[in-house]
Amino acid sequence: MKPIFKQLFNCLILSCASFSALASVVLTEGHVRAMPDTVPNTAAYFTLENHTDKAVRLIAVSSNVAKDAQLHTIIEDQGMVKMRHVEGFDIPSHGALTLTPSGDHVMLLGLKAPLVLEQQVELQLEFDDGEKMVITLPVSKQADIAAEQEHHHHH
Ligand SMILES: [Cu+2]
């Protein structure tokens, strides 16, 4: 091979090799729920798609807006809906993880300051293979949209 082509070739190999699995785990949508100023905790909901050939597991989340962030799920126990702290969320190969108010979610505990609408909140995600990823979500009242439309309807 001519040196120039050899170099180009090496370059392609290297950039392929340096693609981590997480280069293909992508955030497709999400938000942090806006809460009244007096509530010190809130939750983050988002969807991650895993476009890689191996399953990954989300094992930890942290954010500079809250003292603690935990992975929670919602279970029904004898007719009572309860939140449970869990060790991780699996994201199957070529599958997705969807966090929602009625299921798996990220709990943000001990907000350092009340969040304001449209504020951008950074979350650091940590996976079981040691990879890290930072996502940014807007603060939104999304879960209350139905109630608000109802309200406007009566005007
Ligand atoms: Cu929770």
C-alpha cells in the first residue's frame, strides 16, 4: 500500500476501535418533572436506545442539582403503589429503556435549589462496563399537561 493509503487505513481502524459501545447508546427524549418550590425531590424520565450488539446496564446516576440520585421502580404491593430503590436498569441489545412516571424512573433527592421551567439539568449516567455518559434534560410540567388543558377549557 502507498503510505498515504496505509495511513488512512490505520486511521479508519483506529476510529472504529475507539468507538465505545456507548457511542451508540442514545437519548431520544426526556424531561425532569417540575415541582412546587417546597418539594425537595423530583424525578427524571427519559428514553435510551441501545444500538449496540451487547446489552448494557445503567447502574448509577448523579446530578449537580441534587444531593443524591437513585434508580427507582414502582411496584404494586397488596394494592398499594410503592417506589423501590433498584440496583440497575438493563437495556437490551437493539432495545430501549423507557423511564416513565408509572414505572422505572430516576429520583433526584435533596434539590440544592428549586428547579425552574425550561432549566437544563445535566445527569451523569454510569453503566456496568464502566462507561459514562452525560445527558441534558429540560425541566417540564409534561405530566401535568392534561390538567392544564382542562383548566384552560373552563375559561
Ligand atoms: Cu422514586
